Amino acid sequence: MLKQHKHFTFMLRQVLPFTALAMLSSLSHAEAPATNQIDAVKREALCAFPPVRDKPIIDPKLPSNQTHLQADEADMSKKDVTHFSGNVVIQREGRRIEANNARYSQKNENFDASGNVRFLTEEIEVHADKTNMNLKENRGTLQQTRYRTLPENASGSAEKITVDGPKRLIMEDATYTTCPPNNMAWELSANEITLDKESRQGSATHVVIDFMGVPFLYLPYIRYPLGNERMTGLLFPSFTTSEKRGTEISVPYYWNIAPDMDATITAHNMTRRGMMWENEFRYLNEQSEGQIELDYLQDDKLYGNNRKRLKWHHQAQAGAGWSSILDYQEVSDTEHLTDFGNDTRTTSTTHLKQQISANYNATSWQFSALAQDFQTLSGTQPYRKLPQLTLASRLAKSDNSLNFNVRSEWVRFDHTDESKFTADRSHVQPTLSLPLRSQAAFFIPKFTGYYTQYELSDNAPQADKSPSRSLMTSSLDTGLFLERNTSMGDTPLIQTLEPRLFYVYAPYRDQDDLPIFDSGQTGFSFDGLFRENRFTGVDRIGDTNHLTVALTTRYLHQQTGAELFSASIGRIYYYDDRRVGLSSGAAETENNSDYVARLAMRPATHWRLSSDMQWDDDTERTRYSTSRLSYNRDKDHLFTVGYRYRRDELATQDIGLVWRFGSRWRFIAGHQYDNLNERNLETVYGFNYDSCCWGLRIMAREYYNGSVDGRDTYNNAIYLVLELKGLSNFGDNKQTESILTQAIPGYTP
């Protein structure tokens, strides 16, 4: 069965917890809904709630259906009817009823109580002026009531509560809030509330929600589920304002189609652009799950045309080792993600993936079939794979013995541009290795073969329409693990020294006549020192004869094993020129690579410093570096500052802060700046206010929106999220959390 929808879950869990009042029908032995103990503890820390006295005690010696009564005085002058007065207490199966006076009929188990009536279970406390109940038939009424649910401490009142049998509860002129009695920030009121446990649904009429004494939402009629059932209906709206889209109001409608599928249809009105319909369809069964998103905006006022977006993700398990995955994305125009995306990662997307794959996994081998295409938003259109078939072994790898595996593929490269040539590529890659390992050292010789065959279409520029390449590469990876005991002050440490040598030999093969479909140059980093091929894909296998020399040292806590400090440095020494490239041209003749180094340390609890650097010793300049210093005590106390640099390409700095002041206020800020182009990339700042029953988030954002006629343009937006705890959010909290996660590294909702 599908889980609750992310918006719908919030309503189920916190919207209309009139369901907690169903505890009254514990008179009918009803099951109490689950409570969130953690939230209750947090709320208790923010506000003081009066304690509950005299909770009912279940006496295991009494029969489950026996009623226990006590009072200061009892009048048994009438047959089968007893009048009680003074500190009357009626207990039965974990329920306690207190009153000044009561009349009890032993024959039909009717009782009338008046004067300071109090009804108490483990889940709810109700005060009433008077009550009439039939314990046997589970029917009765309570007049002029005030209630509190436990342990959530939600409370309210009702002119009359009617228990209509074991499955139905009706409240008239009822209110509900999660605020303490002396600080009523918000309250919900309704003419009538009905809880029907047989249909597992509740309903309310003429609902009014007020905040700080001001009514701001009226609903003539609502229905809601009891417990965790999913249910069709409107969800609460959200509000945002921005320069790009104007004032935005989103009203979602949840459709519970079936136990294994649902949909959310959202009317998203933007004053500057128009009405966009956002549709999300989800399905989940024993063999498959997926999500389809379809957005449509008719006649965008600014763009001047219709806009749409489609995204479909599907996963299936067919049994017997078979599985399939579908990822499909499409937009109506190249500006769609820029206009409607909420983070820079989305707006900087250049290609949208459109692919489907089928996979089979056996004990010792695996097979996959892939069809892949792209929608190009910027740049050149890549080749399509229609299809790619891969067959590979999965033989177990073990130390100190020979290991053999092989990977093979056949792929058909096609293109939407009919002027471009197409090709079939076959590739086989066997690998043989002998990993020799001990606690102090490792020695791993490895041999890899590459055989690649192409069949090119007639319009290919190559004279040979069936070019091929075959070669064998070898590598040797070896290293030591040396350690010694040391200390820093009173901290016992283990220092390691880990020298490592990595030798690779790949003979030269002329590959200029081979086409390039999915190969590119790999980035250079410390991890790249131990890569056998400097190219991605298989269209190019780089020739090389080089030795990597690297050294790592670590400081580990002797007792906990925690790594407190590590530093690594290395470079590659070349013994031959590298003549294979992505295009024919001059060979790479450097005798050695740049130095690359990596540093990570924890100078104190919660503090962490990390840095990577690539140093060009010929020019004595840094080619690339990235550094980050962060303090992360918990999700409410975070400070981070970072810097990224790539010579002549990139120089950005960022700073982020999340800090809670006291128990109620939390400040949030993030800033990213482009030093190279001297412009702001993104600034986000705001604050959260939390009380035990309501919360507020106000956030402002300015982010770079591209350059127009040589002038930088920015979009400004303001986000407001009001949370009435125990009810719902008004505002898109998911959107603000997504923005903060991107703007502040290490931020967690």
C-alpha cells in the first residue's frame, strides 16, 4: 500500500486531530491512535502544561467488565438504583469518572453524574457539567465539556459530546487547539464534528481557524480520515511571492484512487504568469513502484506560449532476477527549468535524461539492456544509445588467489540529426588480477584487455568503415601500512604512515580513426592518481607508462578508532609521452603531473576542516583547490565557510549559518559569491520562531538569474510558512527546506 502523501501525511498526522477525541469512545474499547512522544517532549520544553492528577489505575484483580464505584455517601433505598454523593469515583477498564453526585442503575448500567464531572483515560481528560452514560451499550452524552488529549496536550471544548454507540462520536460547538490555556495563539472551531470509526472517517461543518484572535480561514465542510487511512480531499494552500512569478497561491487536491495508487492535483496560480496545473501520480505494488509528474501552464503571460513538464520514474521487479528502471524527463522549452526551478542545480541543467533499462542478475553473471536519449537544453545534442546491451561476469573476488572477470557490451549509436553518421560498437574487456594482502601490506598485479570493434554508416568521415582496436594494459598497485603509538597531551593516538606505489603500462595504439561517442577527459584529483585510464568510456584508451607515488598519514584515537587527522600527497611520474587524445594534436610531453594533496582534520569536537589542492610546480601556482571549515553540533547549530578555485575558470566562496538562540528563535543564512566575475550568486536569510503550538518561518532569497545584454539579473523571493502545530502548515515548507539544503552545505531539515 502507498505511504501517505508528503502533504497529506501532515494533515493526517496533525490536521484535525479531533481523532484524539475518539478516546472518549474508549467506553467502547476503541483503539487509541498513535502519538508522537518526541514532539510532545519538545512542546513540553517550550510551554508549561498543568499536570494530570489521579490517572486511572487498572486493577488486574478485577474482571475486565466489572465496574468499581466509591463515594462519601451512598443511598441504596431504591431497588437496583444507587445514589452516590461526595467524591464519587467510577472506574472500569482503565477509565475513571469523577463527580459530586451520581445515580447508578445496576440493572442496565446507566449512570447520571453532575457537578465537576471529570472523565479520564490514559489518552484524554474531559471535564463536564453533567453526563449521562450507559456503560453496557456504550451510549451517552456529556454537557458543557472541556477536554485535553494526552500526552499531546491538545485541548478544546464542546457544548455537547454524544457517544452514539461503539463506533460513532458527535461533538457540537467544538473547539481545538494545541496551545496552553494561558497562551491561546490559535484555535479551530466547528459547529459539529462527527467521528465514525466504522467508516474510519470524520467530518466537520462550518470550520473557522483563527490566529492571534483573528479569523483567517473558513471551511464550510471538511472530511478527514481517522488514524492513518488515506482519503480524498483538499489540502491546505501555500503562499509565496517572487519577482519572476509574482504572488503564488497553490491549492492541492489529494485523490485516493486505490490502495496502491494516488494522485495530487495542484492549482498553482502565479499573478505574473497564470495558472499552472501540477499533477503527481504515484503507484506502488508488490512488483513495481513509480511516480509521474505532469505540469501544464496555458499561455504563460511572460513567455507568450504554453509551458509543460513531464517526469516519470518507474522501478519494477519481475522476479527470477529481472528488474527494470525508467527515467524520463521532458520540458516544452529550454527556459522551463530556469523559470520554474527552485535551485541552481535544476536551473543549470543542460540535458534531461530519457532512458529505460532492463536488468538481469544471476549468481555469477549479469545482463542489462538500455535505451537512452536526451533532451538538450543547452550545448550539443549527444548520441542516443538504441540500444546498449551489456553482459558481465560476477565471479567472487578473493584475496591471495587469482581473480578473473570479463565485461562486454554492444551498443548502437544513433542521432536525431540525419546528417550525422551512426555506428555499432562491440567491446570486450577481460580482467585478471592477483591481490596479495596482509595486515601490513598489499601487492596487486592486474592485467586488462580491451578489444573494440566499430561498424560505421556510409556517411562516416573515416575511410575504414570497420575500424577496431585491441590492446592489453597492466598495472601494479602496492603499499604498506606502518603505525606507531603516540599521544597529543592526554589523548592516546596511533599514527600511520601509508606509502603507496601505482604503476600502469598501456601501449600506444593509433586511435585517431575511431569515433568518439561517450568518452571524455577525466578530472584530475587525488583519487585520479590511481586510475588506469585517463579517459571515461571506451572510445579512447590512453597510452601511458607512469608511476604514481603517494603518501598518507593518519592520526587515530587509540580507544575509539576515530580519525582525528589525515593528510595525503602524491603525483604521477611519466616515462613516455602520451600520444592518444580526444582529438589529433600535440602529445602530452610533461614528465610528471601536478602535485595533488588532501587534508582532513577535526581540531575540536564538532569542528571539521577539509581541503583538496592541485599544485602546478612549473608555474608555482595553484591550479585547483577546495576548502571547507565547518562547525556542526546539531541541526540547530551549524557554521560553515568554503572556497572553491579553478584557475581562470572558477573562484567562489560561501558561508552558511544556522543558529538557535534560546528555545524559540533560530536564525538561518547562506551566501555564495563569485569572485571571478564579481557577482552575488545567491543570498538566503531568515528566521524561525517556535512555540509549543505554532511556528513561523520568514525567509528572503536573492539569486543570480543570468546575464541580459551584459547586465547581471537577479530574482528576489520572499517565503512565509506558518505552522499551527497539531493542525497544518500554511506555506510550502518543502520548498524552503530544499532551498536551504542547497544554499547551506551540511544543512539538514
